[in-house]
Amino acid sequence: MSLSAFRNRHQLSTGDLSSVYYGSLKLSVRRFSNPNNPNKCYSNLAEKISLKLWQNSSTDNRRHNKPIKGREIREHLEPINWATKPPPLLQWETDLFLRDMDWGTIFTNLFQTTNNHRLIQHHYKLLYRISTCRYMRFRMGIEKDSPYCSLCSSGHLETIRHIYLECSSTNIFLSLVNNFITSYIDRSYYDPTRFFLITLTHTDCRVNFLNSVCIWYLSRQFQTKDPLTWEKYKYYIKLYLIGEKAQLVNGLKNYV
């Protein structure tokens, strides 16, 4: 169900429910959807879940509506059975040279890495390989000039794999990020295959946060065809630290 249809059905204004907030709710439900149970199925978000959690049971007065938390929705749903992995996740296992990755833990960690819905949504899209890249935009007719990488002269298609695992511009920039982590957070940090970058499963929450911002920043710069710079990355770290957990803020504020 689209955002406008959802608002119309439940007589909500733009101020009551933003597009970012609605997107986070849908991602929360999709992550824990159980298609075999009609009361815990993503496709029934509006009919079975939203009104139960959206409105106060004692009144229909909208002034008493309570906000929906993604955590509240997840508590009403059931975990995905990862026995049959979707093709995008299998492709990541191939790209990262690993087998039998614990995707349940990876997705759970994603929702705990940051409070920022934009970072969570983008990383979710990356794991399912539906985040944007020039090759994808070219095939969709959005990019008209070329499907090749805009930040390096390799002549390779700008695919998701190329952006995050192959591009020389990414490699140079990630060396700065990794040096920062080893200098100030974890001296033993080592991520040659980009496993921690992609999965956000490092034991230090600060490393996972820095990597999540890095992933978002890489996508943004490749889309705008702008160079990767350390100062701009630091700017977005500071921006996304606003409203974050105290543990993250206190653990990074002296370094950025």
C-alpha cells in the first residue's frame, strides 16, 4: 500500500506520518514478515497491524494516537526462516568469499547500529542489492550517457559490486576510513574483504556506525559523480551523530 493510500485510509495528515517514517515501518514489518500467518504478514500491514498499534484502544480521538515504534511492530511478528536465502544474499556470500553467513544476526544488528532511519533503509537496500548504481540507472533509462564508473578510469560497469568492492576510488577512500578506525578505535581492525563494511557486525558499535555512514556516503558520491573526500565524510559523521545513542556520541565526538 502506498503512503498516500495509507494516509487516506486512516485519515492521517502529512504531519502525522512522514514518508521516511512510513518506510521504516514497512522495512520493520518486511524484515519479520511471516506470509503463513495472516496476522503477521507484511502484505496486511494496513489491515491487520497499523490500526491496532496506531490508535489508543480507549478512544478513536486522534489527539490520543500514539506513535508507532518499529520495535513494537517487530514484537508482534515472527523472524524470517533463513533456510532458503534470497539470491541477493547468496550473491553477497559469493562476493565476500564466505558461505552460510548468519543473515538473521546481520539484519538484527542493522536495526541496532544506528537510530537514523535513512542509514538503516539504505543499508537494507544494499544488502538486497536494490540500492542505486549507474549501471542500474542506465538500464532504467535514468542515466542517458554511460553505464560505466564515473569515479575511476577503469572502464568497468558501475555496478553495486564495483562501487563497494572493486573501484580504485573506493579503495583509496576506504584506506583512510580503515586507518582512522585502527588509529582511534580498534588497533587490530582488519577488513580486506569488506566483510565488516557490508555486514556491520563488528563488536564495536562505533566501527559499525562509521561503516554505515561510509556506505551511505559512497552511494551518494557515486550517484552525484562527486569525488570522495575525507572532510565531507567527517561532515556526514557529525550530521548523523545528531540524535544518536549516547554511547556512540561520546565514543566518537573527540575524534571527529
